Amino acid sequence: MELFAVDEQTCTQDGICAKVCPVGVIEFKKGECPKPAIDAEELCIRCGHCVAVCPSGSLSHSAMSVEDCTSVEDGLRISPAATEQFLRSRRSIRAYKDKKVSRDELQKLIGIARYAPSGHNSQGAKWLVLGNRDELRRLSAIVVDWMRWVIINMPEMAAFMHLQRTVERWQDGENIILRNAPAVIVAHAPKDDRLAPSTCTIALSYLELAAAGRGLGTCWAGYFNAAASTFPPMVEALGLPEGHQSFGAMMVGYPAYIYRRLPERNIPEITWRLARISHEH
């Protein structure tokens, strides 16, 4: 088939697909069915907006047929109040049950994270899932070695990050690096990919929220990712594909405790530049 096909029998010729196309490769004239522009094959980013928005389900894309795209269920939409509570109740979990997270469950989280926005629909995030406790302990020890290096070579940064105290807590037997989480998910991509930092960060944010909705807890592994990004022994130990870099890491596990209230946050500082509302008739 061409880039996309339109069922002329059911198409309502409303032109909505052309209006939402991010790159403008759908041509539409009133009274006619939409058709691909001359350069559509080259410029289309395969985002699926055209398939998703068509009210009559008349448009199928060569990369995704309308039958392959799950319909939105109105019964699953969440209210504004439920949305607010869900987002405000998300906590960074630093105490986990001694319980493994199954491969299927981790696969589900990554499967949801792949729907996160990415520049030009690049979908550039790749994934490394770590779930062997011995390996996680070994990688944590390398992170502590990185901290010791920073303390010696970058003392101001070390002081700002309180790394000396963190190293001491590690030496006292406290797993301050990965908090005994049973799994860590690393989002990585080619280091020269300009979209990679935002792509991986947003994808991990999706994963974090998906985890909360499935009874799992997460915490951004900041120390881990800092070492993974800059410390040669850690880079070697992770063994990412040649030219790739870690752009974020997330601890995942079952929370040991239940949080029952919504802590407050600072009042946002906002600069408003809105159109003036006219009260004239």
C-alpha cells in the first residue's frame, strides 16, 4: 500500500488528519478524501496521529493499520481529581521488600515507556535491565569508587553532594547507592544523539508513573547514572553498546511501606504573559 490508505466509503472528508499531521504531509481539499503529499514517504515520522484521530476509522498507515491500534476506552479515562492525586501521591521509594520483580512485569513497564514523547518520534531510548543482586552490589561498589575519586579530584563538587558522608554510610554497611532495590533499569542511547537526554528522561518518567500504577516503587538512581556517564570502570562494567551512554537509571521494586498523605511543595514561581481579556461587547 501507499504511505496511507483511506476508505473512501467511510471517510467523512473532514480533513482532521491533515490538520493534526506534525509534518504536514497529508493533502486535503474540501469535498475530497485526504491523500499523501509528494514527499510524504520521505518526511513522515510514523507517529500515528492520522490513524489515532480519524473519527470514522477510515485511515490506515503502512506502518500501523487502524485494526492494530487499540481504541481509547472512555471508561478508563481518569477524572481531574484522580489525576491530581495519582501524580501527587508518587513517591521516590528508598525502602523495598525483599521480593523480585518478574521479567514480565519489567517488560510491561518498558512497553508502556515506549509511548513517551520523543523528538521527531525518534523513539531512541534503548534499555538495559539489571536484576542480579551480586551484579548490582558490584556496580554499587564501583559507584562508591567514583565517589572517592570525586572527593579527591573535585572536592567542591564532592562537598556539595555530601559524598564523604555517603561513602561512610556505605562503609558502615548501608546500601546507599541502590537501596537494595531488586532491579535497575538503565535508559541508554548513542552519546552523539542530540535528542537522547530528553528522550531517555521522558521515557523513564513514563516508566516511573506506570510503575506507581502497578503497585511498584521507583527511585531515580542519580549516583549510579553519574558514574555510568563519566567513570571509565563503570562504563566498562555496564558494557553498553559501542558509542552508547547511560542517560538515566531507575531503581524498581515493591515498596516496603505505604505512604498515606500528600506532602506539600513550594508555591510555583510563575511569570504570566497572557493575552488581555477584553470585557467590551
